[in-house]
Amino acid sequence: MQKLLILLFVIGLSLVGCNQEASMNEPNDMQEVTAQNESLEVNSLTIYERKNENYKILREVVDTTEIKNAIKIVENAEWEENIKVQMESPPDYRFQMGAITYGTWVSPTKDSLELVAEGQSRYTKLSMEDSKALYQVFTGQVLN
């Protein structure tokens, strides 16, 4: 009986790992709605950039100062809740903090970023200052 429980536990962990990987590869998957009011502990931040219809890893951020800055910007953003957003194109960038994947668009004027918490009906347009800082974390470059 104990061996059966261990086997079921191992299978369950395997399925959870496969599910998390699939959620990063498929931007249209709905994700579990999770409150993100607590401060996050993130050791690395992987930024994905859209190339045609696929997403490729653009940058793996491991610098704790950059990660903390990104978390602060996302957590302190003025989010519009319960809103359905219809963007003209898929996100330019994607990243995950905690259990939430964020789609990120560079505005048409290329001076700010717009974020959607995928599967959560949450949207925000960042200030120019926060947009520049987050874009710097994402790309290592300056937002125009």
C-alpha cells in the first residue's frame, strides 16, 4: 500500500511539472486565477520574446536587484480588474512571476508597456518611467 502511495505521488509531481512547462509554451491557455498580493520570492526571471508565432527565450534575469525592481513594478501597477482586453497582436514579450504569466506589449508609440495577467482579466498600462525600467530588465536596452 505504501509503495502505491509513493508511486501516485511521483506521478502527480511529474504531471504538475509537465503542466507548468506547457503553460509557458501556449499563450492562449487559461491559467488558474491566483491572488498575488504577497511579495514574491523569485530567483530568476525568464523573458520570452515573440518571433513570428513562437516565443523564444530572450533573456534569463538572475540579478536580484533587477528581479526585485521588476516585481515592484508589477505589484505596484494600477491594475484594471475584471476587464476583457482585445489586443491587435499577441504579446511582444511574456514572463512569469509566481503562478501568473504576463503578456507584455510595447505601445504603438514605443514609449510605454501594457501588461495583461493571462487568464485573470487584469490589465495595466505602465507609466513611462516604469515602462522604461521594466523594458531595461527585459531587454537590457532603453525603451525609446
